Amino acid sequence: MSDPQKYTVGWICAITTEFVAAQAFLDEKHANLSVAADNDDNNYAMGKIGEHNVVMAVLPKSDFGVAPAATVARNMVRSFPNIRFGLMVGIGGGAPSAKHDIRLGDVVVSARSSGKGGVFQYDYGKAIQEHAFEATGFLNQPPQLLLTALSGLEAKYELDGHQLSNNIENIPTGSTDLTLSIKGQDACDSVCSNDPACLVDRKQRDDEEDDPAIHYGLIASANQLMKDAIARDKLSASMDILCFEMEATGLMNHFPCLVIRGICDYADSHKNKQWQGFAAMMAAAYAKDLLCQVVPSRVEAERRISDILSGFQEIAQEHRDVSKEHRDIAKEQLQAQKDLAKKRLSEEQQKCHQLLRLATGSKDATYEWYKGRVEERVEGTCMWFLKHDHFQTWLNQESGPLLVSADPGCGKSVLAKYLIDYGLPRSATICYFFFKDQDQNTVRQALCALLHQLFSLKPSLIEHAMPQFREDGQGLVNSTESLWKILRNSIRDSRAGPVIVVLDALDECAESELADLMWNVESQFRKGQLNYGKLKYFLTCRPYNQILSRFRALLDAFPNIHIPGEAELETISQEEATQRTYLWVYLVFDYLQKHDFKKTPKGIESAFITLPKSVYEAYEQILSKTNGDSMVRKVLNIILAARRPLTLSEMNVAVNIDDKSQSVGDLDLEDDEDFKMRLRSQSRELLLADSTSLQTTSSELHWHHSFTIRHAHAVLAKLCVLYLSFFNSNPFLNYSAETWGAHFRKAAFRDDDGVVPFALGICDTGSKSYSVWFDIYWRTLRMSTIPWFPDLVIASYYGHYIIVKLLLDKGAEAEAKDSEYGRTPLLWASRNGYEGVVQLLVERGAKVEARDSKYGQTPLSWAAKNGHAAFVKLLLDKGASTESKDKYGQTPLVCAVRNGQAAIVTLLLDEGASTESKDKYGRTPLLWAAKNGHAAVVTLLLDKGASIESKDKDGQTPLSLAVENGREGIVKLLLDKGADVDVKDTEYGLTPLSLVAMIGHAAVITLLLDKGASIESKDKDGQTPLSLAVMNGHAAIVTLLLDKDAEVDAKESKYGLTPLSLAAMIGHAGIVKLLLDKGAET
């Protein structure tokens, strides 16, 4: 029979042994296929089993895994279009456990287990001893027809037993069925297979037990061979896995099939082929029995696989037509992915994950909200950008930044939002942050947002944050250094895949933090820093020189785009009545719609003459129509200063508060709906312009009817303080409690302002109003306990100069401390960066050597750590000690060094701060500077005589730490200054070259070798840099070391393994070839 239309069962094998076994069970063999589908290279065997016509295929020789299996299945369905279901039959590695007595020769059948489909796809990276596995998903369960037949066959075997091995000759003896203990899983079977101490003693099966046995449950599938007993047992225990194999993942979701595996080994390092033939025969025998249970008429009723695949193709074709509906579906799927990821996190991980999100803003104004408030693009815009040569170049390269600069109002944020939602490849993980001056403008907020998104889409990566979270708890989000470290480590992780980071409006980042942000971004793309995987940055900013100059090296090496705008004077100078910004165009069209003019050439010319010539003039015309209405002006002040959008109820209350309001009855509130209608009626044009006014007019309001931001904060601060003074319930309570301090500080009231006495009242920590608002505020910081603060401490914490002054004048205790941290007013003001308050407290005699009780830090430590140079100088002038140490043994100099505060380091060194002071980790300032990558600080310390060979408790020098953390520039600097290139650490005996070979920084290796580093140095286990590079799969490093004549057959001392042995054991085929090409002995 050669008619391909008559075959309804597809049988797929991975290797020739399985293919031979399968054909042995055909009841009747058919002639070979005469004509196959185009490009179908499969090798087929056809025949009959029972009443079913079966076609069998095998994967190409030496080609294993997911992709080849999927290709064979797809071609089979094209050549045999009537196939209804499939069987994947062959061998696998068993996972024996106390629960499942799995032996060699047993059969495992994929069946639904604990609510999961029969095949489980896992992703484990490198199958090396003691490496963790990450679950990625369960695949579709087998067709119902086969599950029904499976149940029938199971019942039959239960009643009558099976006869699977009756017709199979040459069954291996039980003495060859060896199970290794975990402790025996070291290097290779030559080390342990003959050692009785490494074997598990298992009793023989008795006569009443089936031998071989049939097991039903979960089969784990991946694209690499499992040969690690520790990983096997860990995954088996957590997911109840019975068997491991390599091909089913490529079939299950699009080729409905049952997987049947004969056990030929135990998925450990003790691999051999002795049981493969028997195991393959057992699996084929079971498959034949199963087919005989399937009623032929039921097969014909099943849907053809080719129709199923055709359906997938139709759906795929539909999705190629980009439409809003499909994009909405994609968004829903992304949200579903995030929700699923959240469920996969442990309770502790969820707390960390949620902390990162909440740290990016208030409950209502998170990083998502700031993106959402950006206007959608106008139809047809932004498309030119997608075709831009530089954008396409950036899109097609594996990593690198793309900087887009443009004048204000040219649509940078609109473009960024469009790219995030629709223009960037969905195959990448896209994380974003929109900087907003004064509100969402810190690097800390940006990093928290990026990490929250990254962990939402790649939940396994959150493990990089957990050690620091366990150590710092809520304080994690306050350490920019820790957040950068977590982000770097997460992106380096191979599981991260391609990552695109979008940072919009760099020019709105806090000025004091911008340099650090730019340095960290730029450092990730310096020459040799390619260990960040497939990382790309999309950055937008105004064309400010302080930003562009920082990125000058990157602008020369990577693509960048400048969007034409107001700077292009040649094209704009002749059109004085235009400002090419979205905001101006919007206001002009609005103006034209509302003015009746003659539609004649002269009438149109006259109308154009009256057009507002700038954004400011357009707003002047709008504001002039308000006729001085106090409500409209109050609303505009609130909108300009608000930390987040106010709800309608909050705005209703805020607008009605005045000096006479002391009860709800005094507020004279309207119904919310009536208030909304009146507000719209009286300020229609302003509200229409609201979404853009916040973006464009912040501190640049200069027209006649303008309000300064300071005045806007004063208006809102007064409303909040009055509300807190007289009310203790919502709707305006939460906003007032959370934000009054920031508004009051930015308002800079004088001591004779009418609101000051009220502010003093709510800072009275014994008052009812204080207990109400502070409880609300402190809980927004996600702190578990609410501390007690003296009045002066709370005023200093917030930086309220005038309140601090008045309290000191009244005799407040300058050394009072809070109950939680034991910090004085000066400590809080130094920590939070309030220069005026610090100066006032010092002048009034506050102790500059006061220490907090939690961390033992002084005001100088806090000021140095957070980069407040003016405070540092002031405190030093007042006698603050440069050698005071906190609970970690760190001096103010170390605090400044760790955060790269070069100016403060200079100040402290000039005051004689010790460069050799060691903390509890044994680290000097130079060690910290080298570790954290602050080149300017390293230079300052070396110039002051810091020891270049100082060692921490692990015996690591500045060079070792720089190497370990990939600081190429600092490595070069230290080497040029004469650092010992072959120094070994005390814990592992690693030299810098060994360390970098293990980690994989190619450029750093070149620097070390050029300085004479020993290429044959050995660690405590006798491993050379080449061995370490091989073990960690760094093919580029292996090539580099071999080219430098590294000993190709050097043996490590523990097991005598050569680099080739290690590469073969771990499964690095490419590295095996490199070593063989260099003459490695086999």
C-alpha cells in the first residue's frame, strides 16, 4: 500500500535503535512511499498494526531535541494529511524515587498527573551538578481517544498482567541495572561506577510484581540531555516526574500524541547504551498493545492533524495584520503573563516584587500611570521613525543604546510610548520608565520600576534580588547601589534573554543623580562589557550638552537620532508664526475652531496674523477668559503642584477649603456630579489643555496671568495643612497626610505666614491630628511599626526650616531622638538632604558626632553617602570626625567611596581621612571603589597613597574585585599602577586571570595577559584558567586562551580531568571541537 491518504497513525522515533524496534512490531509491512511532499526529507516505514495503518519516521542521525522532532512531525503531516494522532515511542532516562520504583527496562507513559498535562517542559540551562532548574510550562495533554485506550489497557494489564517481554530476546541481566547515589555523581562513570559505596542497594522484584513495570505520569522534556542526579531528584520531587527525554516538547502542542518511553538509564552521569535496545523494544511493544485497544472507527472521527495545523496557520496569518484589536489582545496576554508570573512567585518573593512596584510612586501614580498619561500618537505619525536607518540598525544589533534627542514638545514621549506598546519586538522583554521632573525623577524609582517589570515577565530572575531583600527588607528600595547590582546581575543571567530598557526624558532626572545614571548606562556598553547579554537601551532627552557630552563615546560607536525641532533655525526662521511642537499645534487648531473668520484669502491671512505665536501666548489667551474666577485659579494651582491626580471628591474638598473651614459643614460641598459640571463649565478650555500643560509649563510659566510653581505648592500646602488641622476622615485626608510635607517644604513659607501656626500644630506629636496623619503617611512607606518622633525630629525629618527654627526658639531639645532609629534632628536632616536645616541645627549647637542607634552612622556619614558636599564641608568645619565608624565598621570616606561621590572623597581626603581603614569585611576604601567601578575615586585614593595590594577577609585585592565585577577601566588603571597580576585569594586560590576566565570578561583577560599574568596558574583544585573557562562554557575565552598557548591537556588535581574531559562531560560540543582542533588528547 503506497496511498498516503490511508494512514491515520503517525509514529515518531528519535534514534535508529527505536526505529528498528518499532518496525519489528508491524503486523504487516507496506511498500515505501513513492512521492512525498515538497522538501520532506523524512525516512519512512509504513505498515499495519491491528486494524490501523501506521507510518513511522525517525529523526536525522545525530540530530536530537525539540526542533528536529517538530520538523519531522510537520513534514509527516504534509506527506500523510489524514493522520489523526501520533505516538512518540522510544527510550528515556528514569527518575527513581521512594514513591516510584522505576527500573531499567520499565515503560513510562505520559499521562495527566496532579492536574497537569502528560509532558512537562523545563528549562535548566547547563545540566551541571547542583545547578537549579526553572519550570517553564506544561504542554497539552494527549488526545482523549488515546487516554481512553490507555485506561482500558491499564485495566487489562491489572487483571491479566502484560506479556511485553515474552518475544524479546537478549534481555540485559539485573546486575547491570546500577543506580548511583547522589554522592556518587561527581565527574564521570570512570570515577564512581565501580565503587560499591556509590551505588544504591535495591531489592529484586518478586514474582508477583510486573517486571518490567508500566508507570503512568509526568514526563519531563527539554532540548538537552539530563545527566545530573541532583537536578533530576530535585525536579522529580517537586513535580512528580517519572522520566526525562528530549523530543516531546517539539510535538505536544501542535501534534496531538502520546509519549511512551522505555527506561534505558537513570538520567545521571552513569550513561551507557547496554539497555537501549531492550528499552526501545519494550516501549514499542507497549505502543502496539495500546493501538490494539483503539477502535478504528473512533480514529476516523478524530480531527485531522493537518486541519489543526492549518487552523494555526490561519490564525497566524490573521495576526500578521496589525490592528488595534490584536494589540489589545496582546496587552491582555501580557497582563495574563504577569498575573501568572505573580502566582509563580513565593510569598516572600511576592513581597519583594510588590515593594519594587510601590517604591516607584504613590498608590495611584505608579510608573504605569506616568506612561498612561502620555498622549497616544496621531494616526500616521511615528511611522517615519520605524523606517529610520539608525533605528533599524539598532533594532537588528544584539545589544547597545539608541539615544533620541529633540527639542521640547517634538513628541519624544509620544514616540517612546508608541514603541513600548507596538513598535518594539515582542520577543524581547521591554521595561520602561518615564522621568517626570519633581514627581518621578529619581534613579531609585527608575530602577525599582525596571526591576518590577523584569521580574513580572521573567519571574525566575527575582532570585537575584532576594539576598539583598532578606538583608535590607524595606530598605532595599532605598539603595541605588543595590538596585543597580540586582539589575546588572539579572540582565547577565542567560534566562533573561533579550531585554530592551526604555528611559524617557533623561533631562527630567534629578540633577544630583543624572551623572550616576548616565555613568551606569554608559558603562554597560564600554568596550569589553559584552557580558550584559542581549541588552538594549532606548533613551530620549532634550539636546542638553551635559547629557550628550556624557554619551559622546557612545554616540560615536552606536546609532543616535536627533528629531528636528526649534533648533533647526534655517527652516524655521522664515516661518515666525509657527513653533513646531505638538502642544502649540493643538492649541492653534483649538483656537481656529472657536473663532469665526471669513473663508477668503484675505480673511484667512488676517486670521493667521492673529494666531498665538507661542505656547505661552496661547495660554495667555485662554487664561484671560477666566475673568479672575478664584475656583479656576485654585484648580490650576492644584493641578500644577499635585503629586498625583486628585479624584473628583478630593478636588471638590480642596477647592472649598479656606481659613474659616473647621468642620464638614463649613466646606459647603456640592454633589460630585454638580461640581464636575460647574468645573467643566467655568474652566472648559483649561481642562481641555490640562494633559499637556503639566508636561510643558512646569517651571517655565512667564505670561502675564501665570503662577509660579512655588506659589502653586503654597496653595496646596495650605489646603493640606488646614484639612489635617480640623478633619480626620476622607476624602482629602490621605492625599493631605501623604504629601503635605513636600508641598510645605517647596512653598518656603516665612515665619509670619498665616499657615505656619497650623503647621506647628500638626507637628505637635502629642496632638490627635498628628497621630492621624502620621499613621497614614508612615504606612505608605510600608513600615511595620510606627515610631515615636519628638516635634523637632519630625520637623527636621521633613526639612521644614521655619518649623525647626520656631521649635528651637521655644527651647526644643536639639538632641532628641526617635524611638525606632535613634536619630537626632541633625541626623535626619543630614540623611534627607536639607541644607538649611542642617546649617541651622549646627549653628544652634547640635552635636555633629551624634550616632543613630540602628546603624551607628553620624551626620557626616549620611551626608557623605548621599552626596551632600555642602553639608560635609559644614560638618567638617564644625569638627566632625573623619574616622567615626558605623556598625559595619565603615567610615564616612567609605560611605562616599561606595556611592562614587568623588567631590566628597576629595574633601575627606584633604581633611586627612585614612585610606587604609578596614570595615567588618576587611575592605578598605580602595577595595570598595574598585568593586563598585568608580574610576575617578580609585585615582584619588591611589594618588593619596592607598595600598594597591590591600586584601579583604577573602584575600581579594582591588584588582581581584575589579576583575570579578567586570570593571575593565579600573583593571587597566590598577595594572598600569603596578598591581600584582598573579595574586591569589585565600578562599579558592584564584588569580585574577582564573577569576575572569570563570566569569567570562574577554577584554579583561586580554589586559591581564598583556601584563604577564600566568596562563597556567592553578587554584586549590588544580584548575587552570582554561579548565575554568571550559567548565563555565565560555567558548570565546577558551579560544583566546588556546591562542595564547594555554596547556590543552592540563589536568585538575581532584579527578585528573583535562579540559576536554570537562567539556565532554558537561556537553559543550563547540568547546570540544575547539580543544580537539588544538590537539587535545582523547
